[in-house]
Amino acid sequence: MSRAEMDTLGWDSCDIILVTGDAYIDHPSFGMALIGRLLEAQGFRVGILCQPDWNSAVDFKKLGKPNLFFGVTAGNMDSMVNRYTADRKIRSDDAYTPNGEPNKRPDHAVTVYAQRCREAFPGCNVIIGSIEASLRRIAHFDYWSDKVRRSVLPDSKADMLFFGNAERAIVELAHRVAKGEKISEIRDLRGTAFMVSRGWLPSDEWDAMDSTSVDTPGPLVRHTDPYAMEGDSKIGQDSRLTVEDGAPTGAQPIRIVSRTERLAARQDRRAHTVVRLPSYEQVKDDPVLYAHASRTFHLESNPGNARALVQGHGERDVWLNPPPIPLTTEELDQVYELPYARRPHPSYGDAKIPAWEMIRFSVNIMRGCFGGCTFCSITEHEGRIIQSRSEDSVIREIEEMRDKTPGFTGIVSDLGGPTANMFHLTCKDPKIESACRRLSCVYPDICENMNTDHSKLISLYRKARSIKGVKKVLIGSGLRYDLAVRSPEYIKELVTHHVGGYLKIAPEHTEERPLSKMMKPGIGSYDRFKQLFDRFSREAGKEQYLIPYFIAAHPGTEDEDMLNLALWLKKNNFRLDQVQTFIPTPMAMATTMYHSERNPLRKVTRSSEHVNTVRNGRQRKLHKAFLRYHDPANWPLLREALKEMGRADLIGNGKKQLIPAWQPAGTGGTSSASTGNIRRTGPVARSSVQRQQGPRKK
């Protein structure tokens, strides 16, 4: 992190310098540490510039010019989500900064940092990555400026963008550049994007097709499945007869082309086809084309069958190669077992870094999420295919945490990842998985091809809590309860041994209208899980509660839906704390609904389904107020709304009424819905709308 450290190591220069908007915590939950240790293990000298002053290029010169490239990231979170609330107000703290100090990173940090690297060392290679770059790799709606912005590539002037989990790609790039290849000539790495001249194709073998031929606006047309497996009854039983290449005309010999050959030919053709999305200039002015481009983008997200994508930006194109192939269990083990110090850099002294305090005693056991929730950014970044570590690797990390992490008291705070219970859950057939184009494996129902066996996770829990020196293993990641109910044994194991009084789950809503736009199961799945949770808690002799997450102001939500949710909350004695409204993050499908008022979960047309969008400030505050119906500060707004809705019968002091008619002195002037600083009784539920790479996740 400094010239002095370079001198101690005997380095005259760094091969690669990583720039990040976060403090440097040498732990595998933090992207810069993971990439830095991975490149170090490959023999490269890596420097890290953390939270540099972006007002000039001075800080970007501290470690000198890198021999290979700068690697730029905003940090573990998107910089705009990190800095601003759902109401577009500056946050008062930053969990990834020493002592939580705010304003240590700029807006659109990837773009700003990349430009400063260029200013510091003109001509130096600059690549960008992390969740901010991933979510801005094509033209995208930016909630904070309320407009469609260009891809981050032309704005940052970076040489290459890495999206998703980029371990393989960045290692290969580093070695190839070290051997003398120019980044401008490296065009075959999966999970990368770059700028090319308009109409560029890698070779004569490639074809381009318009996205409207992939997902033609209009009625659904059933196309032949190009990935049907050999012997599939959908494929005709006859074989096609073709003339042998080069055979003379007349009495021509023929050969039989098998179904396997035809399938191989289709797959080869697909692998050499790029899909052209509507250009930035088109989507920025046409919400329907924006929704179409978003739908096409998400349909081309399975690494097993995704095609390259291209989108025009002025006189040039942004080219996106297919997503990276997920790491194997062995590869993931290697990444997570690199020699991390498992603590913040010593230069921070005794400063507290909130994100570190949250994850210091937790262990990541998997990546990815096949839930496909439309408001969540995990799918766009990490993908739908679950990548799991081995049981032995996780056990070794717990032992290392026990031995190396200061302050360990025997409590493991979490074994999880994007979700708590998708460890080693995969499609039953790799061929089906590679051909699938579903946006979710669990909506509207759990796919019959999805393995829901929790036995490996149960085994991991049991072995983890039996480790010498470990007193308790808690589960802090959000639980996918619709999967958990398929395994009552798992729920019993979890409830009996791994819940510290409260367990987080995310029903998000009770009403079908918004749930259908979220791609979330109905509240009946929650009810089934709660029955098992309560039963096993009683059998264990424990008093434990569920902490449900709910979303306010999600696209597709009407005032009536929020009222019904509030009545459900009161009936079940939930008083939510720390409520937040929906934040439209770049490229999420719910963000597409917010911007275009169309539903990209179906074919998009000019006359397709209109999605109600909660935009104006009063309605957003109202939806938030319904979630905190018990807060006196919200009662004046709720009374006014209930009268407008014709539900004044819910105003009064009866058990079935939502809010009282009287107003306590000193309340009602300003809403405290965002603070949650009131006394409360009974179970407390914390609610958050965006699991967008929070502090615990990489």
C-alpha cells in the first residue's frame, strides 16, 4: 500500500496496481484482497491503492507506474448505492471506511478512478471490474440522475471491463500482457467487454443478428429447441440427406447427417454469433426498446449457451463476450485458501471498519443465486449457477479463523453467501443446465430438475460445530425458505443448533401483484416454513423469532397492496425496524420495470403489460409508512391516505383497526420512518430492500 512497503519487499515497481474505493481488508470476502492474493500467487507484484483522493492524480502516482496494468474497482458495493439512500440523500456513514467516515469515494467511482489513472500515467493499461462495472457494462438506467447512461466503458476510457467473478480472466490477461500481448488484441476472454469499431467481428466465421430476432416483440412463437439432447422426442426421427461436399452433380452420393452432428453444427453457429442490442442512442429515448434490450440481456446470461452481445455507442460498439464459466469446487477452494491475513491493513491502527466487524468471524461457502429476484443484483454479477466450496476447505478456514483472527471467542457468525442454503444445490443434469434459459430456478415453482437436497449443508453444519474451540455456529445469511421446506431435517438442524434467537428470511411481500414482479413465492411458503420453525423451536426448548424482510414501493405495487401488507404485519404482531424503499440498481429487471413501466419477464411490445411504478415522493413515503404503521410519526399521512382509499374504517382504537384516531403530543410533524428510534415490544423485524452486495458479501 506504500512505497515504504515496496522498499521493504525489495520491489522497484509493481506489476499490477489495484485501485479500490474500500479500505484494504485482507480477507476473502473483500474483492480486492481476493484478486490481489490470487495474482500474487501467480508470481505478480501487486500494489493496492485504497480510497485515493480523486480530486487530482497525485495519489494515483504513489506506487509508481504498474508494469502491466491498473485494475480499478469502486469496491464491494456500487458507489452510488454506497453513498446515497433510496431518497437520493447522502448517507451519513460508509461501512467500508475506517470509523465509518463518509465521502471517501466519489460518485461513479469506477469512471473517476479510471480517468485519474490515465491522467497519472498516460498510455498505461487500465482495466475495470467489480459490481459497479458489472452492472454498468451496457447502457443502463441510473436512478440517481433519473436517466439512461452509457456503458461505463466509453465514459471511463478503460481498455477492458471484467464482469462477474473474474478470477480466470484476470489471471490469463496478466500472463498474456506479461508475455508482450497488447490488451487491444486480446479479444477472446470470457467475462470481458471492450470497445470496438462499429460492425467489428472477430473473424469471417462470425455472424451478427439483431436482438429482435432473438426475442421478437409480439405473440410468443415456439421455436425449435437448439439444445434438445440426442434422442429427444421433439427432434424428428428422420435423418436429413445431404450431398457430400465436392461431389459431382448428377448421380450424387449422399451421406446421413445425424442428430448429433446437426446439434453440434447449431452449437458451433451459436458460439460464433453475436446478438446486437438496440444502441444506447435508441434505448435512452425509448423505454420499450430499453425493456426489450434488458430482457434480451438477461436471456443471454447462462454461461452454457449465452452468445456474445454488442451495443452501439455513437460511432463505436461495446462488445461483451459470454459470461465466465463458473469455478469448480477445487478452483474455488484454492481461491479461498490463499494466505490472507484475515484482518485490516496495519496502517489503519485501531480504527473500526464496520464491514470488517460484520464479517470477521464469518465464512463464505458458496457463490451465485438461482432465485432470480428481479430487484437483486447478485444474479447480474455472480450468475445463477451455484459455485460451492468443499466441506474440508470450509472446515480449514474456520480453523484458520480460530487461530489467526484477533478476538475470536468461539462464535462463528455465519456460514453462507448470497443465500444461506444453496450450498451444492445444482441442476440434476449438466446438459439441461447448460441449455436452460429460465430467469429463475424457483419461480413460479421450484424446477423439477433442481436438486434441493440439503444433506451436504447439514453435514457441514455438524462438522463445523464439532471443531475444537468452536462454541456456536450461527447462520446470518438470508434463508431461502421455499427451498428449506423441501428438507424438514435441515430446518430442524438449523433451528436446533444455528439460530441465535432471530433468523432472517425474505418474503418481501404478502400480495400476489408485487410478488409476481419480484419473482418471489407466495406468502403460503412463508407460512409453511414458519410452522416448521416454530415446531422445531418448541422441541428444542428455545424461544426464537423470524426476521422477515419486506420491500416498499417495488414496481407493480399498489397502495392497496401495501395496506394489505400492513394489516398482515399487525395481525402477526410485527413491528418493523429500519425500513427502506426500493432502490433501482443498474440493470436489475425491477429497475427496467421502474424506468420503462413494462414487464421484461414477458415479451416486450408497445402494447404489453403496463407496470405500475411508485415514483412521486408522497407515495413512496406512504408505502414506507405502511410498513411502519406503528410509528406515531406516520399516522397523519396514513389517516389521510386511508380516507382517500375509502378505508376510514381502519382508523380507530379497535384491534382490527390499523392506526388510532388520536395523535400523541409532539409527533406527526416529520416522519421518523427511516430512523426506527422508538420503543417497541414483541418480536422486532429488520427490513431491507436491497441485498446488493452488502458488507458480508464479496
